[in-house]
Amino acid sequence: MGLKTLEWHEHRAARWVARIKHSNDKYRRFAHVNIEPYYVNHVPNKVLVHMMDGPTDYSWHDSIEAAKLHVEAIFALDN
């Protein structure tokens, strides 16, 4: 399967996409940070993390930095 790395790509203003790059140069989306799907109710002053494993796998955080750290921690545990 090879080694995987997590890469951050800015989607638009203050929105981020975490992608996994596999050793065979294939990519897979891992998480969205601050990108709200239409079916999630907005929570004021919070940043949404939406994990790509399932449609209801999301959590709210106080800042973008905290949200990105949360995603990196989950990636480290899964990897």
C-alpha cells in the first residue's frame, strides 16, 4: 500500500481540504475544514470539521488551527 502523507490545500478564503497522497501519486480527500455541507446547521463562531468517512462524521472547533490539529491527530492515529 505504501506510505501516505497528509496535504493541506486552500479551497477558498479560510476553507481547507485535507488530502491523503498515497505513494502511487493518487489522492483521496480526508477532511474538509470550514466547508459546511447543506445538511449541517451553522453554529456561530465555530469551525466545522467534516471527515470524509461518512456524511455525519463532523465536529465543531473554536479555530481553524484547532480544527486542522484535530484532523492531523486523526490522520496520525489512522496511519
